[in-house]
Amino acid sequence: MPYKYNVFTRALDYYRSRDAIVDWRKGAQAIPEGVDSISVTFAPAFPDTNYLVIVTMENVEDSLASIYSYNITAKHTEGFTVSFSGEIDSGNYKLNWIAQEH
């Protein structure tokens, strides 16, 4: 399978290439149908909320996947919340994320 280069992988490559990556977390989380926000929890917690979050949404199952805008609406030392522009209409979406300490 060919390597797909997108915004998420480009951002990850950038952070891998930096001289000193202090501390980071990454993951992917299923987004349930019908929700308008999702909370991501990670461990270990960061010492404060001064960290960068990069997220992308993915749906490779639905032939006519809806497009949602999204925003980070809360940050805590152990995670963050993403709010979507509407209720998610399919259980085939997932949230890819990276959190990195500044």
C-alpha cells in the first residue's frame, strides 16, 4: 500500500524532525454517531495545559462522508475536548490526534 502523505503525517514528520521533542502523546479515537463533541484522555498527564494539539478527522468507509468543522474547546493536563459543527451522522469517523508540550 502506498504511503499517503497528508496534513497529519506532514505535521508528525515536522515534529519528528525537530531537534528536541520535549514530550508528546498521539492516538486515534472512534467518534460515536450522534455526538457533537468528544473528549480525549491520555496518560501520563502533562504538567500544565501549555501543549499543542493537532487533530484530523477520518472516514474511509462512507462513500459520501459529511464534512465537519471542529475546534478544541477545552484542554486539561490529562486531555482535551473537540467540538464539531454538528452531530456526527455515522459511526465510521475517527479522530487522529497529537498533543505536544511546548
